[in-house]
Amino acid sequence: MGNQTLINTWQGASAEECGTPVAPHDGSNAASYTFDEDTKALTINGLGAHLGLAKVTNQGELDAASPPDVPQSINYEVVASTSTTMTVQIQFLDAEENDKYWTFKFVKVAEESTQSLLYDGETRSYVIYIPAIYDGSEAYPLMLNFHGNGDTAQIHFAYADMTDLADTHGFILVYPQGLPLGDDSSHWNFDPVGGDNKSTVDDFGFVDALLDNLSSNYQINRDRVYLRASPNGLVLLFVFRAFQGEIFLPLVL
């Protein structure tokens, strides 16, 4: 739903304008759908559940002149669809009992989010970017892009922005976050844990767990996993290649 949509006077607005969604059209109620592949009929079930604009129902457009009776379900027809778009049409009768139609086209957008997993007693986070063309029907290459010591995944994501390349060439992009060590707000441990190593963080194990986690949630081509890093994170990449070269393809410098 998002935090902005078109709201109407019957929803408390002074005029038809953009604003915060209003219950029951704010996605707070339980909802479900059914789809008939033969007839392309899509039914959205649930009080206030809708596609496109809340005011458009099969009974007509809701307005302030006649206080709205919010339907429990709305029927749409899917008139076109691709892996990244869907166009639906809804039919209703106007005040003169004439057939009218609204058409809505929905376009899938790229997804950027910060996610986390629990590894070795620590919550480890990462920024992930999924290009809009990804639909889960085929395995995508993966690019792991590491920030330098003292940096953050979010800052590195903005500084070393590879989203255009991910969109153009079709790969999933992940920026892992290192853990603090001493006075450093973040670091990567590029030595095995033990001995005189001052870090007890198992970053090798974290990256393995991250790959498994990503592979369970997305279609990942494990034969095409690439590494990249900021200049002061390059040591980590060379060590990964030395110790786990069977997992990673050559470095992207």
C-alpha cells in the first residue's frame, strides 16, 4: 500500500488529494484473492481490500454524496500480464446505469532492503538489491560487495552503487555489514579465528551462512558468485579466494 495514496472527501480529506491511506483501505485488514486462469477473473476479498484506487468498486465510485458501503470483495479482469507488469480492468455502472471501466497498470519495481540473519550468536545484517526483472523463474548471479574497515553497508551501497549494472545485466546485489572491533565501528576478519588473532568473528562462516540464506530465499546461481570490495577491503577478497576459491569466481576489482 505504501504511505501515500489518493484519498477522497468521504475518507476525511478536504478534497481529492494525496495522503495517508485511511482504514479500512489502508491494508490493515486481512485479505485474500482468487484467480481464474481461464477467465482471467481476479477477485480481491477482504473489507477495504482493493487494487488501484479505493473509490473504484463494482457497484460504482464511492463518493461523499452517498456514504460509501465498502464491499467485502471486488472483481477485476486481468487483461495483460508479463513477468514485471500486470494490467487489470474493473467494470461498474454509473448513475445512469451505463457500463464504465477503470484500467490500472501495475509495474514491478526493484527492491532494496536491509535484512539480517543470526550467525554464531550475532545478528548479521546486509543490504540487498533485487532488480525489477528478477521474477524467480531462473537462477541469477550474485555479487557480494564488501565495505572497508570502519564503514557501513549502507554508505558503501550509496558510494559503490552497482544497481544500474544489476538492472542491465541481471544479477542480485548484496552488501554485507561487518561487526565492530575495538575502536573500529566495523571490520572484516580475514584470518582464521584462533592463535594471536585479535578478532573472534568468523566472517568466513558468516559469508557461507549468508550464501545459504540467500539461496533459500532467492534463485541464486551458486556457480556465478562474484566478489567486490572497497580499496581497504581488498585483503578480505584475496583471502576468500585463497581459502574458499571453489565457491567464488574471480574478483571484480
